[in-house]
Amino acid sequence: MINVRELITDPDFSQKFTVYRSSGEFVNGRWVETHTEVSMVGVIIPASAKELNMLPEADRVVGTISIYTKTPLYITSNDRQGTSDKILWKGDLWKLISVNNYSDFGFYKGIAQRMAGD
Amino acid sequence: MAMRTIAEFEDILQPIIVDILDWSVSKPNDVRIGWETEGPPAFKITDDVIFIMAVPIDHQINRQQDVSYDEGSPDLLETRGMTRVMGLNVIAYGADALYNLKKIKTAMFYESVRHTLSAEQIFYIPDTIEPRRAPEPGQGQWWERGDMQLQFNELLTDTREQNAVESVDIEIDRENGVNIEFTINQ
């Protein structure tokens, strides 16, 4: 199998970004979590355009990005007791909604959704 | 008591349901509150877990308000009392889902539960329909699930200061030129 791992950190494509990794626990039936910052290098590209949803109460902006990394990305997990990774990119927080484990080819691919509505 | 929020209502009911199921020691957090902002991790198909979600219910009795005034300093204290009918959706997963729902429903009549609820001005409406069995498919398996809705009357009060009249100055101008001035004090 071809390993494309080196492309993920190739300076022609890659950039540094911050991942907020959560861990938490239930307290009185409510989920309480904390975040740790993880610095990563990888490739981030838009997966869908920033789009405007015109709602009666306000315009809401949505969008998704694709993230390619050499290290694992995490979505919500009971075993890990944490919710999905949040990625800080271009001033916005993006929450992972899917992860593809392509580690056999040397990388992971995630898709993240823009968290801010405005 | 000020106006109670939906979250505060859920926080009152959560430990009560934990006690009813006798989970206080073994698994106090397996009665979970739904619609959490961050979407917490799920559970395994073998876990007995309960989710509670409060939803206000429209009812004629919600429209009525009773107002009373008490002496404050220096103003009056206006207290507005009202009933809110609150529904508590209870969703149970796990092999004992229906058993646990039945247990919760039955316990609403226990004196200890009624006493705890009434201390919070919450009163169970004894008209809960039978828990409904509703297994759901997921991850290639059927997950045992049961649903029911408990309903409660909640007494809410809203208190605020209302300005009181301390004194009124009266002036009477008469045609004959003799004016009268006086003050009425409280």
C-alpha cells in the first residue's frame, strides 16, 4: 500500500492549527467537560462553502472543512469519555462530525462543522 | 421562589429518579438530562440508562395569576403566583427499560417522593399513561427502549417591588379666592 504520510506535513500543503480535545464526566446527570489544547500540523481545506441559511430570526452561517493529519482525530466516544475534537481554523471553531481512519495509508481524514452560527 | 428555569426543574427531578431506582451508589449519573449542548457520549446496548427532558405543557390553568401585596420598605412587595404544567419526558434504554419506567411511575405515589416534590412546590398529576415499549434500530441491532411522560403542577412565583404612594398634596382653588392646601399621608 502506498503511504502518503509525508504529504500531510509537506509545507506546500500543511499548516499548523490547534485542536481542543475534550474529556469529561457526568455530574448529577449532566455532562461536564474540560478541554486540552493540542498543536497539530496537517492539511485543511473547505469541504463545503460557507453558506447562509436565511431563517426568520436571523441569518445563520454554516460550513464544513476537511482535515488531514498524521495523528488520530477523535469524535465523541464513550470509551474515551470525551466529545468530538474541536479545531480552531481561521478564527472559527469547527467540531468533528466524521473521521476516516486511513492509517494504513499513513493519515486520518476528518470532517468538521462550523460551530458558530453568526 | 423566583421563576424556576427548565434546567432547574430537571435538576430537582434527576436525584429523585436516581433514588427511586436505587442507583444512588451504583450509578447516580445513569439518569441523564437530555438535550445537552455538547452532545455527551452515548452508552452501550447493555446499559440501563434513563434520559429525562422537561417540556412545559400548555393548559388553561397556566393562564391564571394570583397577585398579593405585602408591606415592604418603603414600597410594596408584589407576589404573582401561577401554576405551570410541566411534562417530564422519561426515556429508558436497556434490558430493564420498561421495568424501570414502571418503577418510576409507581414511586410518584410514595409519600417520600411526594414530600420531596411538594417541598419544591411541585405536585405530581396522577394521570400517567402506561409506559410505551418502543425498541429502536441502531448499529444493526434493536435497542430496548421505553417512553413515558410524567406531568406535574408547578407553583411559580414572581416577586417584585411595587412603588407605594406615601403622601399626596392636595390644592383646592375656590372661586372666592380662598384656597385650601393639605397633605394626605399614608
